[in-house]
Amino acid sequence: MKNPITALIADERGNIFDVPEFEAVGRVGEKFFKLKPENLIKLPESADLMFLPERKAIGFKRGEFVPLKGRAVSAILPQGFTRTHLPAFKKNPHAKILPLYGYTAVALYKDELYAAALYTDENHKWDPVNYNTRDLPKLIRRVKKALPENRIVAQVANCSLEWHCLTAQNLFYRRWECGVPTSPACNANCLGCISLQQSECCPSPQSRIKFAPTVDEIADVGIFHLSHAPEGIISFGQGCEGEPSLQAENICTAIKKIRATTSRGQININTNAGFTAGIKKIVDAGLNSMRVSIISARDESYQKYYRAGYKLDAVKDSIHYALDNGVHVSLNMLYMPGFNDRAEEFAAWKNFLTELPVQMIQVRNLNYDPTNSLTWWSTTKIFWVRKNFSANCRKISRR
């Protein structure tokens, strides 16, 4: 076969090999598919590769999906790339839940690494090459000197250096969108929450803020950033916090203090929009834009993921109020191949968007264990046709 798409495996040390005898396989929901050229893009330079412990890779040969003697390999894509296929693997019966990342099928094609994905968000500002530079620690010290004893600055400094959060780093680079965390509490219990997991069922990639900042702390950071940053935005609702609208009173007062000092830049909230009373107050205080995290326009599917203390109708009410009051509204649609693309989900989205014509939809890979996710949207199991199969393989390295 000319230019075969070859399966990958990893050993216990993380060395990656291709298995020329087997074609690469991806997964959509509970189904396996042999990967085709039209499914693939070259692996982005800033993507990461991970092997999946306690999970055997799957290959395709002579019409059969076959577990291989080697760990499954996954790509973790930078923002702006949307995966179309999950990694295909056979999970050991007692395997632990995977950490919260956006696992993507990856293969060797034309002697290069390719991922099953699309480029969906052309925004150079989120290119990882712009972040984690050598001078970042020095820039953090500069802002700490300008805003001494501000706990928000200390929080996002930690997020910048330990968790490599991009919106946190922008405060210190004095540019673009800057995260301003405000809320240690939340009104939802998302399965894929990246800052808090009950009993740490899977490791959280960030730690949640443990305090509610004062009005002055919020306003001081907002004034500092919007006064200095080109194309400046301050955003409430970060990965290191709960739901920002629960701190509506402090946020509203801080917005008024910010706007009394500067009219520059934009004020944004990233929110689940479930606390409509809080959202209305923040809109009235002078909010410019609102990004709503959402996974489904169907009540049942929405609640299975968010496990929220509010209903989807409350989210709709919040969006309606924001649109009616001139706020730019976008959706951060959490995407998992095999879930969002089902016919019933698509039909619900058509109705939702007809009722609420938001200005933008940003597709974001859902960071969650692909197999564990099946427990909340499907009862179908995956079956394999053979036992383990040994094969010749070649070690590869990323170019």
C-alpha cells in the first residue's frame, strides 16, 4: 500500500514506535474507524504526545480491529485545533481514569506524525510559541512590584509558572486577554472540571482559588491591565475558579470602579450562565462580552455533564438577557466525537440557535477520559475480535 497510515504504540518508558503491519485506528463514540487521509492533519508543532497507561493500542489488519502489544498513543492539541477522532485502545479492567486532557488519535503517515483533527480557530494570540518565555519570571516580579499584596496577582503568577495558563500569563506580558479569577465556589459539578474533582477521581490539572478577592483587588488588576495592554481584555471565569457570577456583587462594584478610571479595552465573563440573577447584574454594570460554557442544547445531556443546581432554561434566560442588552455572546462548545455530532444533538442545536442567535461558537475539545465519558451518554460497549497480537515495529522520533 502506498503511503499507509500506520498504527503507533509506546513502551513503558514512553518511547514511541510505529507498527508497519497495522493500519491506524481512531474512535468516534463507541465505534472504531480505520483512519483515512482526509481525517488527518500534520501534528502541530506545539502539540504534545502522551502514552495512555493500562490501555493497549488498537490496529487494523485484514478487516479486523486488533489489540496490539504496546500502549496507546495520543496527541494533545493546542487551542484552535478540534479533534475528529479519539485514540482507539483496549482498557485494562482496573485501569485508573485518565487525567483531564483532550485525547486525540495520532498516526504515522508519509513518515510524519499526523493527528485526526481540524484547524478551526485562526487566532495567533493563542499560539503556545507566544508564551512561557524565558523572561516570564522577571515580568511576574515587575507586576508584583506594581501591585504588591494583591492576591489575584499571586494566584495568576502561580497559574502562569505551575500550570502554564495563557490568560494568566497575559497579565505579565501586558497584552490581550487577562484572566481575573474571583470565585472559589460553583453552582455546577462538571464531570470534566479542571480545578476541582470530588475525591480526586482523576487528577485536576489546576488548583482552584481558595479565596474571594475584594472589590479593590479586582479593580486594581482590571485597571492595571486595561491601562497597559494593547487589545486588552479582562476575563472573569478562569480554569482556576468556580462560577464567577456567584461573586456578582463584587464584580459589579469592581467594573464600575474600573470604568470610572479607564474606558479602554473589554470586560468579559466566562460562565456557565446558570445564575441568571447574577448575570443580569453583571450585564447591567457594563459587561462587554460573555462566553458561555455549554455541551448540549438538550436538557438531559446537559444535566448529565454539568450536574448543576440550575436548569438549561436558566442558561437560555441569561443569554437572552445579554443579547437584548448589547453584550457580545459566544458559546464555548465542549466537543467529544461521537456525542455532539449525534442527530438528536444537532436537532436541538438548530432550535437553540434559532431562539438565541449568538455571535460566535468556539469549539473546544472536551478534556475527559474517552472511555469514562461513555458512562454518561451511552451504554454501548466496544468489542474486539482477537487477543493480543505481536508485530514488528520501528522506533520513531518527532522531527
